[in-house]
Amino acid sequence: MVRSDKTLEIRGVLSPRAETIAMKTLTALTPGEVLTIITRDVAASEKLLFLCGNLGCVMVDKKEEGGTISVQIRR
């Protein structure tokens, strides 16, 4: 994992609300900053890749451990 500028903890939030929260947080970052999103919703983690493409962001890492999914996205 790379250095993160901000962490978004949304383990209890389900799709599509999780993507909405992630999108608002990503758009508030400055270009080059990295957001780490922590979730347990597999559907939300998969939709984050689509979200990245729409916002012009890049998914730099994705890790699953013990039912928790960590996704890092560079704005």
C-alpha cells in the first residue's frame, strides 16, 4: 500500500450509498492525493473501479483481509 492522504471508513455502509460517499470524498481531494477506502461491501469495492474511470482517478491498490477490503485511489 502507498501513503494515504485521507482514509474513508465505510464498513457499515452498503452500495450504492458507499459509492456516493466515496465520490464526494474523492472530488474534494486535490490531484495527486491518495484516498484509502475501507469497506466490507464487495459490491461497493467492485463499483469503485468504475467510479475511478468516471472521475479520472486511478486505483493504485486493493487488498482484502479478514472480510475487510481496503482500496486506494489516487485523484
